[in-house]
Amino acid sequence: MGFKNHEHKKLPNQKDILSCITDSQIFEFYLGGIPNRPIKSPLREDKVPSFSLFYSDDHKRIFFKDFATGDTGDAFVFVMRLLGYNRITDVFTRIAADFGLTQFETKEILKGRQINSFVSKTNMVKKVSKERINIQIKVRPWNLKDKEYWHGKYGFTVKQLEYLGIFPISHYFMNSYCRIADELAYAFVERKDGLQTFKIYQPLNKEWKWVNNNDFSTWELWTQLPKTGKNLIITSSRKDAGVIKSLYPSHLLTACALQSEKTNAKESVVNELKARFDNIYVLYDNDYDKTNNWGRIAGKKLCDEHKLIQLEIPEPNGTKDISDFRETYGADITKNLIKMMIQNKK
């Protein structure tokens, strides 16, 4: 039986989140930057700047402190207070969703309050790239089991996989700590702003299926997009985007993906894509078997915000995403389905 993307994922916790991102990155995201001097408290009405971040020698972590009230805590306590959550588990889920940590279950997150920027550009410390979790990999040769998985299910050749930045690995290193990879384990390689990052994918490992040090603003397969083209589809994963790219010439139809369905796209980036492609579509999961169809909701949100065109796999076929559809029905039927979905939107 082929792997399905809707298999149960592990719920996020503090330890697992901090193995992927730093507490500094959490503060930076929800504050809109790291302040280099006190700011007005984002947690209450404040006329005089009294809110600061500091490094706690006792906890070996970054904490916040409101000097007017004495209130203090770590990044997770801060997000709980800022966004009005009552349970710390909701905070873990919200952070995992906002940072695109796709190895965790994040779809049924409570919305919480909106995020604002509290740090001005003149009061902002530049982001330190070394704070990102350091992931390194040891590549191994392709073998028959890799062929069974990638070619047997999705029709990919080795040449196509390497073009998509997908490589088999034997080991991976997290902040110099070595882990032996599963028999089926792969690194998805991305490069943004001169920095190479990795997403480790172990399809049969429920606990460590994904390990990721991509910034949440990193687009999957961005560097493989043509300069201009007719149609672009934004999907929810590199695998889905790769399936689409394998079926059509890139000048006619290509694809890319955000870090997850919950990731927000910058307006400036979407505008750049609009200038390069005639039509832009969004094809997220059709979670027809859930009480709330989260893929449909997320896809509609992205389309409404940026005036894009939403596509959706028909429900009766029993598959939720385009890579599962390709596995079940083959290349020709998948190609015809994509063509039909686009034609129905004209």
C-alpha cells in the first residue's frame, strides 16, 4: 500500500519545536523583529517602553521581561499571552503551523489573535543566520528500494529527482549530532539568499518523518522555476509540485510550493510571480474526509488574499493530493485531470 499524506502526524511539543527552530526565531516572528532596546509592551497598554528580551543564564534560553509589572517568561509563554491561548498545547500547534514545521499535526489549530509588528526598523537587531538549526547530510548512492518508492509510485527518474533537489542519504547531522537515517531517507535541498538548507524526509518514520531548517519564507522549487511561463500551480509540498513538473513542459505548466498550507505568502513575492506567469493556481489537499476541509480552507484563504485561482481534486476518486492521484491512476490520467481542472476555471 502506498504512503498517504494524511497519515497521523505527531503533535508538536516544546522539545521537538526547539530542535527545529530557536527561541530567538520565535520571538522575532511574533514581535516583528528582535529589539535592541526596550519597547512598549505588546501584552498590555503601555505608554512607556518597558518590555525587553534577555538571555537567562539559569535557563540557557532567551526570556522576556516587563519591568513595569515584573512579568517574565520564555518564548512559549510569550506567544500564549500575546495570542490569547489558554493551553500551552495550542501554542505548540500554532508555532509549528506558523513556521511550516510539516512533520507535526497542525491543521486543527485554533486561530487565536492576529500577529502585529511591535519592533521598528530603527530598533531591530539583524537576524543572525547561525541561530538556525544546523543540518548537514551524508549522501548515499541510489538503490532499488529508492526506485520502487519514487519511480514505482510517482514515475520519477533519478535525473528528475536530482533536478528537484532530492537526494538519498545515509546520515544527517543536527547541530553536529549524528543520526543514522532510515533505509528510505532523503534530503530536499534548497538555497535562498546564499544559504543552503535541508528538509529531511523519511516517509516510513512517523516520529522523525520530517526534519526541517528552512525559513518559513522559503519556497520549495523556487530556483527551478522558469523566468516566464503560461501557467504556475502552487501546491502544498515539493512532491506534489514535482509530480506536476514531471508531466508538462515548464513553459506551459510548472509548479512550486510554500513550506506548508498554513504558511503565509508575502505579497511582494506573489506579485513577482504574477509578473512572470500568465495564470497562477493553488492546488492544496482536498481533506474531504475531515469535518473541516483544511486544505480547501487554506487554499481559498491564499487565493482570496492574492487574487489567485483555486483548483481542487474531485472527491469521488478517493485521493487527497496530486501525488497520491498519480500513484493511484498513473501519469496520463493525472495529466488529463490537471488539464481538465484548469480548463474548468477559464
